[in-house]
Amino acid sequence: MFRTFVDLIFVVSVAFTVLAFVSIPCMILSLGVLFVLGIDDRFVSPVVAYIAFPEAVIISGYLLLHYWRQITEIIKSITPW
């Protein structure tokens, strides 16, 4: 029971870590496009909510499905436990 709970925490932490590392560049890219096009500031929240975040979720899901073993090996190599 305890081992399963620890594994669940590990999987969730890996998923959120990948999502965070992917979502930040997606948001920066989307906001950069808004800046280059000269679009008003009122579109920042909708672009981040409806374009950058779903894009980051899809990319993160793809990375987790295809590179799960490599991602977990990297995280296990840098964690003390």
C-alpha cells in the first residue's frame, strides 16, 4: 500500500515537472507572438488560457508517453531517495 502511494506521488510529480518545463516556453512563445503582432494586452489571459496551456498539456502528454523511461531515469538520478 505504502509503495503504491509513493509511486503515485512520483508519477504525479514527474507529470507536473514536465508540464511546468513545457508550459513556460509555450507561454513565452504565445506572448511573444502577441507582442510582435502588436495585439492589445486584453488578449494575454485568453491566449495563455486557451492556447498556451492546452498546447503545453498536449506536448507534455506526448513527451510522457514516448520518453517516460528516460524522464524517470533523469529524475531518479538527481533525487536523493
